[in-house]
Amino acid sequence: DLSSNVRISALPPDHAIAVRVARACADRSVRMSEISDPPQTPTMQSVAEDEKAGSYGTCSVVIVYCGVGCLLVATYVWGVATLLERHGTAMQLWGRIGDPGNEELLHTYYASIIAATIGFFPSLGYALAIAPRLPKRTVNLICGSFFGFYVTELFWMPMCVAYIEKPSATIYWAIRLQLAASGSFGLVWAWAKIFAVPASIAKEVSPCLRVSGLLGTLVFALHCAIMDATIWPPFFR
């Protein structure tokens, strides 16, 4: 720096002033850039990592999707077994959809159930793939809404069996209310998986699993909201 100052002082006065001004501006620019773009320290880099759900996300998906889901399937098995034991058939669960003349609607229902059942599995796979990378609040939104779907749906089969044994308006409207709640939770769950997941995280999953997972989620939710909560109830009464 001393030698530079000596060289600058040897220049004509006008040139020396111009050089000193230019150096001062350059030094100021360097200092401002260091302030506005400070180097990331290990502490700053770990903030984003701390926001990820990690094993919490994976455990939440397994517990809700599989654990509570198995409880729901158990109520279906119990209900069908109970009706078979008491009546020799479980076709009463279809209501008038199973009557002659409604075969087209019944087959449409079969196709929708099969599509929703198949769609559940890529939806589960996609959830397992993204859950560890998601913020905990997003995991809570996805798993919380699906948990709400499962919990409300747990009452469907017991109420259907009770209604078949002794029909009443109270039980029927309780079933309709339960289906409306389950359908609503299902739509919130689908919305969360489609729109609340950051694009950067979704792109980390293979395109095949991402597309099939989102499509399976949508088919499952629409079946519950349209076929179960809207079309089926009037035929059951």
C-alpha cells in the first residue's frame, strides 16, 4: 500500500485524485457486498435441515396411512362377517344400488372402488418419499387431514350394521354427516399433497412415482367425496 501511494503521488495532481476516488469506490463496493452476502456458516446451513421432518415424517405416514388404515379395514371385515352371520349376505350394504336395473351404477361403483384401492398404494409410496424432506407443518397437514378421514370413517360400518338391523332416520342422517365429514377430510388431504408440497421437494421424487402418487391420491379422494358421500346415501335409505 505504501508503494502504491508513492506511485500515485508521483502522478499529476488531477490523475492522482481520480485514482484515489476510484480506489475508494472499489473498496466501498467490496465492503457492501460482504455485508449483503455474508458467507453461510454451518449454523445458518443447518437451519433448513432442522426444518425437515426427517424420521418424524416417515413415522407419521406409517402410523396414519398403515396403522389407522388397518383399523378401518378391520371394521369392514367385522361388518361383512356380522351381516353374513345374521343374514347370509352383505349385499344390504349396497342398498338399492344392488337392485335389478341398477347394474350399470353398481359396476361403475365397483370400478371406482378398485381404482381408489389401487391408487392408495402409489399415494402411500409418494408420501413416504416426500415426508422426510417436508417441513413438519406440511407433514402435520397431510397426515392430520388423512387421520381425520380415517377416524370419521371408522364409524361408517358400525352405523350401517345398526341401520340394517333397525332402520331409523337418526342413524341414517348420522351416516350422511359422517360421510360428508370423511369426504371433506379426504379432499383437504388431496389438496395438501397436490398443492402444499414445495415443487423443489416434489421434483426430487421420480416422475413415475410422483405422477402415480398424485393421481392415486386424487382418485381416492374423489371416490370418497363423490361416490361414497354423495351418490351412495340416497340408495341406502
